[in-house]
Amino acid sequence: MRVLFFEWGNHLFKVKEDGALLQSDGEGDEWDCKWEFLGVSYHHWRRGIDVPLKEALESPERLKKGRVWDRDHGTLRRWEGGKITQAWVENM
């Protein structure tokens, strides 16, 4: 299984191939299917995703400087206040 890792702010996140998202430096260490990584966009006016998860797994460096989009319990969100600084994929 490939896992996408990315740094946003001072936090490390990891994403399964199905999109399940986990803050790996947080308190919990269980994957939650209700929190899903969708991809990133680059411009603050953009209302859609430029690099979806499937492309991010193939080229994680494309996530750098991107604004994260997620779905949390059915609510679509774009993260404000930061951008991805590092991204890579590991086989687990």
C-alpha cells in the first residue's frame, strides 16, 4: 500500500490510496474514513482542485505550495492559512 505524506504548517499528515486522511502528529492514530484528502489547488481564487489524489500519489512534489482540499464528515473544505511545504510517498 502506498501512503502519501505531506507537511502543512508544523503538522505532518498521511493519506491512504483511498483518500483516508490522518494527522500523524495528532493524538489519535486511527484512520477515519470520514476524513478524506481530495487534492490541492494553487490560487486562492480557485474553486476547484488542480492536483487530485491520484495524481499526487504519482507525483507528490506537485503538491508543494498547494492549498489542501478535504471532505470531513461530508463537508467540502479548502484549508486556509498555509500551504504544503513537503510531500512524498512511501510503500507500507
